[in-house]
Amino acid sequence: MSDLDLDELRDELADFAQPEKKGGRSAREERIIASFEEIQRFADQHGRAPQHGEERDIFERLYATRLDRLRALEECRSLLAPLDHQGLLAGAENAAAAPAEEMDDDELLAELEGAAGATDITDLRHVRATAEKRAAEEIANRERCEDFPRFKPLFDTVQADIDRGARITQPIRKDAGFLKTDIKAGEFFILGGQIAYVAEVGDRFKAPNGESDARLRVIYSNGTESNLLLRSLQRALYKDETSRRVSEPSAGPLFASESETDDLASGTVYVLRSQSDNSTVAANRDLVHKIGVTGGDVVKRIANAKLDPTFLFADVEIVATYNLFNISRIKLENLIHRIFGPARLDIEIKDRFGNPVIPREWFLVPLFVIDEAVEKIKDGTITGFVYDPKTASLVKHSASPLPGDLA
């Protein structure tokens, strides 16, 4: 020790000194924080923590897996707690990830790979989480659709059509014989909670199993796209229990006593008779009918009839129902109301606040004429017909179809 001066001693000890942390944090800690910040951005955009579930977008499932990992590791919770202004780490006791002692540094970094510097949930080039690997086997890796503005009006139109009933959606059932050949360019599906548009179908080729296949370009309503195969899209649609096929604005028969395999169930036309003690209704009870269309259960629809001015604040009796398929409920209801418009019941009632209400779906029409109208709609001969109250029959109105006819 006497032969060693202070400079030499400092040099000897330098070999054992811990490397100074850049910014006070190690690279590992920076990586953990960056990964958590991505999850925080997701929570800010969606107002909730990412969740698991086959119906969720694959990117959300990926973040949910990451969050489980961070919740499960004590060192991660301690590091991130001061940054967790959204309470995302709550519920750590329910996390399904491996405990800290079973995960070394390499495993953790593998889980968080790609987190640092990533600013978009669709940037998954370096991520290797289990959720993504599993999803990638079913559908090709999605990436940002650079020309999405060209497709966005299509998605807006389809969503508006679905909302107003101009298009309907049909669950994808494997036992119904949904084939790869049923997937064509220009079609819309709902997959993983997103509307998917088949923009392009490439040249056909023979797959290793000998079946015909093709490469697709599929655009999703969240601004991403993928180039998966026909068989991969079919498999993904089968696997997603919430997947649906979107119909054209109008297609197929209007009514059927039984639905065929390819029919898209749309709703029910119902005819009701009122039990109201209103003098006009009571005097014409066998003629006064409410004609409506619903996509739900008719019994549930009328459950609170006596509390609803639409039902004249009285109980009602279901006198006829007709199942309909492949048709816009709104267009059909408008057509029926136009046909029977000349016989619309002119009645005014007071609501519970004393305000006047004029129900618009009640008509002075015999039930047999309603049946006849349904038959004419069913066989496509309703064009130009209108109800004549004087003769209590359907008469040819003109050579031109009624506005809004479903011809």
C-alpha cells in the first residue's frame, strides 16, 4: 500500500466503478418507460386501458399483453408509478404475466422490443409479442394505408348505410358454406371490430394443398391495410365469432316464410290492433291498424305500449307479422306508409305533459288488404299501387312507380 500513490489507487478502483446512468436511468429503464408511454397514448385516444379479446384489434391486444407484463413486475410498477396518471397499473394482482423471478432481462426486453421511439400503434416492425405472432398467423401484418383518403369516403358511406338500415350485416357461419370464392373485390366485411374492404384480388395461383388462392389488398377502416391471402381472410372470418358480411344496399327477395342459407335476416313487419278506449279507435277497432317494421323482437317492442304515445297510450294486440330478408327496413316501411297514406288515421292525443301528439303509423285498413300488399311486395308487382279508402282495395295509381318503390 505504501508503494501505491493516490493516482494509482484511483485507477485500480475505476475498474470496479458502476457505469454512470445517462439522465439518471439505465437503458433498460428507458425502454420500460417508453413502452408504458405507448400504452398511455392508447389510453388517451380511447379513454380506457387496452383490453384482451378476439373481438379486439390486434394492436390493442398487443398493448394489453404489454400492460400485463408491466403490472406483473415489481420493479416496473415502482419505476412507472410516478408516471401513471391514468391509473393503468391498477389491478396488478390480476395480471396474467410471468412473475419477475421467472423473467430475465432478455425476456423483458424481448417483450418490450420496439417500444422505444415507436409513436404509432400500427408500427409493429420489431415487436414480437405473443398476441401479435398468433394474429399474424391468421392475417398478414397490417401497415399504414398511404392512400387511405381515397378509400375513406367508401367507409363513411357504408357505415352510414348500416346505421340507417340501407345495408344489413350477416354473421359469418362456417357451417353455412362460406367459401374463398365468396370473397370478391369491392366487398365489405367486419373483422376484429373494423370494417374491411377488399380493394384488390390478385391473380389466382395453386396453393401447396392444390387449391386455388390469390393475394388480396384489404383496407381497414382504421387506416391500415394488409396483403393477406384469400384463404387467410376466410380463416380469420371463421375464427372471429363477431365477424360479419356487409350486404349491398338492396338485394334479394323482400319476404320469405323461411330464410335460405344466403338470406340476410333483416327484420319483421308487424301489424297491431289497439285496445285504446279512444272513441274513433273503439268505433273502428277491426280497421285501425298500426303497421311498422322492426329489427328486434316484436313482443319486446310493444312491452310498454301503454306508456308510449306511438301506441296511443294503450295495450296492443299483434294480429300479423311477416319476416323480411335482404332489404332496407327504412325503405320498406316508407313504401308501406306511402301505399296506405290515403287511409292514415287522423288522430291527436295528449302526452303525459299535455302536449299534442299525432301518431303517424296508424291506418284505417282491413287486414286482408295489408296481406294483399305484402304479397304484391313479395312478388314485385306492388309498383304503382296505392290504397283506395272508397273501395277498400289496392288500385293502380299510375303507369309510374311510387316514389321510393323498391322496384
